[in-house]
Amino acid sequence: MKSDGIEIGLKEGQKRKQNEIVKKMLKKGMDVKIISKITGMSLDDVKKLN
């Protein structure tokens, strides 16, 4: 199932990119609640990246 592997790889890549963006937002001092609302990530997931 080559297409399944490609789909999984794309999702992992998107998650990594989102995590990078969240880390940059945190470094700029953005509030975790705002980041959570903008990205759709849970507060706990955002806090784990802090």
C-alpha cells in the first residue's frame, strides 16, 4: 500500500511544520490560548511544545 505510506508521511510532515510554527509563536511571546485557537491544537499540546 504505497499510497498509505505517502499519506502517513504527508500528515507527519504537516504536523512537524505546525509544531515549528507553534514554537516560533511561543518564542515571540504569544499566549498559549491564542495559539491553540489559531492552530486548532489542544492547550496541552501547545504547552508541551513550550
